[in-house]
Amino acid sequence: MSSRRSVVSSTDSPLLAVIICFRDWGLDRLTAAVRAHLAQPLPIEVIVSDYGSRDAQAVREAVEPLGARVARTDTVAPWNRSASLNAGIHAARAPYLITTDADIVFSPAAYVEALRLLQQSSNALYLVQCRDLSERFGAEQMHKLLDQGGNDWWQQLDRDAVLRPRWGMGGFAAFSREAFDEMHGYEERMQVWGGEDNDWATRMRRLGYPTRWLSHPEVRIFHIWHAPSASRAMETEEGKAAVFLNKHILAQDKTAVRNLGLSLPRKAPPVSVIIPTYKRAGLLHDCLRSVLAQTFSDFECLIVENGDSDEACEVVDGLGDARLRYLKTPKQGAAAARNHGLDAARGRYVVIHDDDDLMVSTRIEDHLRAATEGYIGSYGGWIDFEHDSQEILGCHSGKAFNLASVLFNGKVLTHGGLMLDRRVFRLFRYEEGLAAGIDYGFVLLLARHGLRLHHTGRYTILRRMHTRNMTRTNAAVQKSAAQRMAGLVRAEMDAETQARLREQGLAASVLECTNEAEACAELGQWVSADLEPQLDSLPAIDRWLDRLGEGQVEARIDQLSPALQTLVRSRLSLRALLSA
């Protein structure tokens, strides 16, 4: 169900934001929590994320005079704590965030310690073990306690509270906005109650953010007493089904980036696409149209023009999409252009793509679904097609990726079909001094270091074959360079190791892709009808003419530029004379 989100503006820009998710669960508890957050001396912003409360105006009138802001989501959908927290975080301006509930209060030291640790190291998730208050401290008693003023009120709570076991962590989760953007938000498939915080911590660990429990003696969080409400979720069949799904996601989904079908506001995208280019404006235009049509839309695409041309800049400007970022480098080769793009990339994952290829519309989504625990990236199959005729030349689903298959087999993957965690490029760069074999050398480097790549089970790119394609024009040189690189690696091995890897590599089975028909059907959608065939030699003209049916020749020649029309008609006349 669609939702409309709005937020009240504010001029404050503190470093720390507290996000409170809320829907119709007692304004008395909510206002007590807001008062407690704003009573401590550290300047913070407090966002109440109102996810579909029946009386939106009442919520605003209750919390805005206290100094909090309201992020309202108009919805009648079932309660979704993840969606509520995501909406609140999007409304916040601070670089560091604490998510919590409307019945939780913190000691003053909790804010100070969380901010100190986040500024010291934002590459972690910081949690605080919750303490449950007795019936002596419900909402009414909390307000009376806060009315007394001072910062020692939490000590009275501490004497009453009972430590809760660490099976739940929703009361206090502190992390950076950068981490939130990389994760693409809390998991919005999880509705009602249960699992979203454990899921959040697990996903953060998958991306290299360890869990740290705050142990400062004055850091406390307290649960304001109220009658139990979570059990209501289990009172209906729908609620039971939702809780079951939450448990299933937590146990079975091993990915880190979620909400792939949603476009969520963010400071930085979770994915960066990097495309080096040089004097291929027509091909690049088709390429970028396919990129912009991705089912997962929260990405940036860096187009790195490598040389003195400005053709790519004109293409990017003409498409007018804010996700496209144009970069310019001196003409130093594709490796240098890729490295330049990597230096500018902001996404956690990097999708490698070539300017003459097309993306299948689900490519990025498929990559992210395959980016599971234990893998540094993913790859898919590719489909080769002829530029001029759009004829499908071959479907290559790929093979299992490892050192054995890369050294001793072929068509394991195509470099332009990779997605990698950006951390890989802190260790490995493209070799700018190589004249050939750059792509194979990089893939071989990954395999030599034992990095694991997960196959998507899908075709992810449509690879264009044309007269300026390196796969065609420079095939012998590229193959020779790859053989030399592989030979150097094999030379480091003894005969027994070589024999074992050769046997494993040659036995690598072809993997399966499930979307061949859908991928092939997309081809005509992205190839420009007005893009001229590359008829830059007599053999190229002959191949083009041979592929056309008798009834197509004149119509297709009429679509060419005047210069090409003259050249092709002359060749056609000579062919007719020779065959007479």
C-alpha cells in the first residue's frame, strides 16, 4: 500500500538524532519519552515517526511544543516498525542516529557515550542492554519525576529496574547514517513485531560493522511500564503469519542490502555503477538507458570519459537523471578510468559495466539478492548479440568461480558482469600499465586470493558484439595476454597442484540462468533504431548485407547516412556484377 511521508522543518543541525517509532500506543508514554530525551544537556534532534496514527494532529500537538519534530506517514497498512524507523531516519539531519521506541528513556550518559564512540569509530553498531521498570514507574510517574528537574532522575529508575536478557536490542541502536544508507534501511518486509532489530544487527555484521555493547557504568536505558501489548500480534491469523515471516527472514535471508523494490531517500546510494567510455556516444546512450531502467533504482552511475572528447558529457546531460555522475580523465586507458571511478564511488557495492553493453533490467537487484554472507560479490550470465542485426549469438550462463576454473576453463564469467564489495578495491586496483589482459588479470587476482563470488542464477547483461569491440578486434592479443598471466601463476605451482587444479577446472559445470527469454526480449527495447551499423570495412559491409533479407536491403540502406548509402550501394553493385 502506498504511503505519503511529510516532515516538519527545523533549523537545528545537531550531530545526534533520536528516532522514535510510534502509532497510537499512548501519548502519555510518548511525551514522557520525548521530555526525557530533550531534558539531558547534549543538543540532539528528536524525531517522532508517526506511522499512521488515527489522530495525526493530536500527535503533533503533543510532541512539537516539547521540541521534537514529527515525520508523518499516512497509511492504514499494518504496523511496520521498520518502515516507521526508516521514515524517521530519512527526516533526520544528523550524521549519527539512535533508533528507539516510544516507551524507552535513556540516562544522560547514554547520549554522550554513544556520540563519543560513533565519532571515534562509526564502523560499528552500538547497543545498550535494556532495564525493565516496575509498575511504580508508568507514564504518569515518569512525568512527575521529570517535573522535578535535574539530571539525577535516572538514578531513581536504576534502583527500581530489572536487567533484561540480551535477547532483544530494539530499545537503543546507535549507528551512522552511512551504515544506514549502505544497508538500504530496516527490513520493511517485517511487519507487526519481532525480529527487525536482530536482523539489523546481523546485516550490519555482514557488512563489517561489529556489535558493541556500551558498558559505561552510567549508561542506562529503561522500559516505561505498561500493560503488555506485543502479544496482540498473535491474536489474529494475520498477525501470526507476519511473525512467522519475520522469523523466516531472520533465519533464511543471508543478504545485507534489503528493500530492493523500494526507492528510499538517502545521503549516499548503496550501489555505484562505473562505466569508462571513449568516443562511443551512440552506444553509451543505449547503455545508460538500460541502466536507468533498473528495477532497483537507488544507485549512482559514474560515467568516466577517458580522453579529450566531450561526447559522453552531452549524452549524460541529455538524459537528465540525477543518478548519473559525469567524470573526466586524461586519456590513460580503461584501467585508469575505472580506478578514477572507484576513487569517486560512494556505494558499498560497485557494479562493473562497459559502455557498449546493456543491462538486463533486474541486474542490480539480482546482484544484491546474491550478495549473501561469505561472498565478496556476485556475477551472472551474459548474452552476446550482434550490433547491426540484433541477432543473438550465444547465451553464456557462466561457471563456478574459483582459481581452478579461471586458470583451466573458459567462459566462467565476464568482467563486465561483476558486482563487488567496494572493500575489495582497497586491496586490489586495476593494473594501469597493462596494454592487454586487464580484465582477466583482475579476475585472476580475485581468484588467487580465494575471494568468493556468488552466481546470481540470472543473465545480467546483453553484450554487444561490433567492429570496435575488444573481444573481436583484439581477440588474439587479449588471449595471448591472458595465457601469459595464467602461465605465470601456474609456474608457481608444483606439478601435482597443477594437475589437481586442471582436473577441477576442466570439470567445472555450466551454471543455470532462469531468465533467458525475458533477457533476450529486452534487447529491442534498448538498442536505438536510428543507430547506424558500423560499416567501416568491406568485410563489415558484406556481413551486414548477408544478414539482411531480400526485402530489407533497400529499406535499411535508405536509413543510412548519405556517405554510407553511397559506399554500400557501390559495394552492392560490385557484388551483383561479380555474381553475374
